[in-house]
Amino acid sequence: MSPARLRLGVALTIGAPASCAPAPAPIPVVELTISELHAALGDGRTTCRLVVQAHLDRIDAFDDRVNAITVVNPRALEVADSLDRAAANGAALGALHCVPMLVKDNFDTHDMVTTGGSIALAGSVPPDDATQVERIRAAGAVVLAKTNMAEWAFSPRETVSSSFGRTRNAYDPDRTPAGSSGGTASGVAASFGVIGLGSDTGNSIRGPSSHLALVGIRSTLGATSRDGIIPLAFDRDVGGPMGRSVEDVARVYRVVAGPDPKDPYTTVHPGRATSDWTVASLLGSRSESSAPLADVRLGIVTTLSDAAAMDTAVSRLFDRAVSDLERLGAEVVEVDVDLGLSSGPGIYCRRFRWDVAQYLATLGPSAPIVDPLEAYESGDFDSSVEATLRRSVDAPVDAPPAEWEDGCADFWENPGRQAFREHVESVMDDSNLAALIHPTWTWPPAPIETASEDYRGDNSQRIAPASGLPAITVPMGFTYGRLPAGLQILGRAFDEATLFRLAHAYEQGTTHRRPPDGFEELVGRD
């Protein structure tokens, strides 16, 4: 069965409501899950058009508070109507039938502009969809809107673009949502969409997810396609879902994961990149048990969990998270990871200019620019990215990185990065660990006014990007009453299934997620 088709463990049957049933009506959409949406559609309580309209209304009512949305899909209601017709006619429905989704502004969409946060690409409409966008559409999702991002995905600190401005944290508009997928994070947190897509080169899915009380996964390099995603560093970039629950993220991940001939990383180990699991099996059969993590050993990465280097409120949340994991049956031990192996000659490649030039070539003759240095030379950038753009001025653009004199081997051929991956996995193997854990960020979201000066606590950069290993963040609670924090769980290559099961057990055993204030339900409001 195609991953774009229904794989929920139960059949989804949607059709015209029985004659004696009430007419379809709008339903509450704040914190709406995919399974709740499908249940409401299945019993005729609502329609896809009504659900999509409800989310469009929320964007119209609330986005001025956070500036998460860049453009709204002008065909969203038309797509919703087509999905309603398909359901009424008994057509096979996809796994993401009628799920309103938000998509980061660096994912190609054939029907909306894709700027990568740069005013230099204002008005650029790609000729086709990114592979992940193509897959969610094939599964029945409604691409509702695009979301703001840090310009060229440079910043893990904040989300500011020259094309669409600054995004704020939905939990506190005076705080940063981190970067670069802050628009997706704030938009999903405020229920502008049911779930969204972001990208992560070093932090950009997991950091914003942590700052917005979301679940976000950075997959193994090679498990998900990056085709059609404007790159920052192709040997580190990953795209994937950011949502309000582990189950919803798993549902979308199952659709977008798997080999793609347009992304060479996904063809190195194609058999490992796709597993024949259903969402139900992925989340684990022991989720209702009082000890769903029995027989699970987890390792605290001591260098990323030092209380002396943490905000005290985050430290208390992490201590409670460890206690909760033990209450749920896990054995938790401390382990050391040699983070020095994550840096050194050949580990990091300054390939932004080359990678973006390759992307721009895919736009064909309509590309606004052919080299990102054109944006620097013309002054088409926000001042916050000037220094980073300047550092790319002398980067080679006439040969692929693997042919550069200083050696810039791709991930699977990079001896230093493979050695680091093997070291991290050996730490898990030697202690019989299912995964490693640490706080996603060790400090709360910084004030917007001091986003650069107060940038500290970002743990997401330290292991996963260099090692290529998968990591998921899940809500760990709130500091100072309103500021979210996340627990990060990191695993072995292509073992995303274990991460989902662990995260789901922790999520269900703690229920930390709650919506931000000020984004109330519109259904039924006078």
C-alpha cells in the first residue's frame, strides 16, 4: 500500500450524513488532532470546507499577533470542496485526508511563492512541489498556507526574514520562537493549522518546537527527502513535521519518509529509510500500561544536562522529566558523549553558496537570481544576515563540495562524521540504551529585543546534525508559568520508530501540552 494511502489501523469512511443526522456544522479546531478531525468528518458532523474555513478564520483573526503566516493558499477552499466530493462519492481517502497543513517558506509549492525568507526571491513561484509537499498533497492534506522563517534559514536564535518580517512566540509575543522554523511553530501552536512542515539544519525543527510546546522530529539523514527545500547545507538539512502531538507527527512522518530518486541521500540505504509499520504499531502497544517504558534503558547526556549550566527552571523540569520516565518504567543512567568528535577538519562544510545555486537552477529561466551572492551584492537582505552572507563571498561555486581542495565530503563518505555517528551509537550499545536524552534547550525563549545577546542553551546543534542521527523533541512543561521547554530523545540511525514510541509514552504519561493564551476558539463566539 502506498504511504500516501490510509495506514491508520482502522478504516476511515466518510460520506454523506444520514438523512436523520444534523446538518454538518463548524467544529472546534483549537488543539484539533488528525484522528478527531477524521472522526468528525466520518460521522458527518462537519465538512472539509468548514474545517478549512475555520483555520482560515483563525489566521485572519490572530496572525497579526505573531506574524507566522506569509501567504495563504488561494485555492484552499477549492481543494477542500474537491475532498468533500471525493468522500461523498466513496473514493479512497488518503492518510491525511483534509488535514490543514502549514508549510515553511523554504519548501517549494507550485501554487504559492517560496522565498526562503529572502526578499531577493520575492514573487518566486517554483515550477513544482517539493517531494514532501507532493506526498502530503497526495495523501489528502490541504496546504493551507506558507510560514515565515529566518532568512536563508541562517538563524537558530530568531525568525526574521527580509521577505516577511519578524515572527513572535505565540506563548509570549515579546519572546522569540527560535529559528529558523519559527513561523511553522507559532502557527501550529496557535492552531492556524493542524500540523506543519519545518526544516532543520542544526536546530530549526527541534528548537522552535521546544519553544512552542510542540513535538518535532529531525529524521536520520537519508530517511526523508530534501528535494525542493531551499538548502542551507545539503549535507545537514532535514525536513519534517512539527505538531501538537506525537501521534499527529507520526502520521505525517509516515507519509513523507522514504526513498526519493531526487535526493541521493535517501538512496544510500533505501531499505532502512522505509519500514512497513502502521501508525498504531509505531506508537506502541503498551501506551495504556502504567509502565509503558518497562525494560527500556535511557542515557542522560551529562555534558548537555549540567544543572550548573542551565536555567534553574529548565533544570527542575528536566529533573522531573527523568523522574517521570522512571515512573513510567524506564531505567535512566548517565553517559558521556565525546562532543569534541563533532567538530574538526572536514566535519563542517561551508557549502551554502553552492547548494543554493543548485536549487536556483531548478527554478529555470524564471529564477530571480542564479547565485545567492547576488542578494548580498544588491543589498536585498535583512541586516541580521549580512555577516553570514559576507562569509559566503569567496566560497567555491564552480565545482561540487566533494571536489574542493580542502575536502568537503558528503555525509555518507565523510570519515569524521561517520566516526562521530559510530561513537554515539557505541555509547548506546555499550550501555544497552534505547536512546539518549537531554533538554532540547537549557534556557527559556529569549526576549525578542535581546535575541542575539541572550542566545544560549541550544542543545540541538551538538549531536544530531554532525552525526546524522535522528532526534525528537516533546513538551517537557513550562518555565515561569508560560514559557515552554522540551525534552529531546536521540536514537540510532533509521530507528525513528523507537523515538516515536518513547516520546509517545512520555507524552501520554505527562500531558504537558497546552495551547497558548489569547488564541481562543472562534466557533460559537459571538
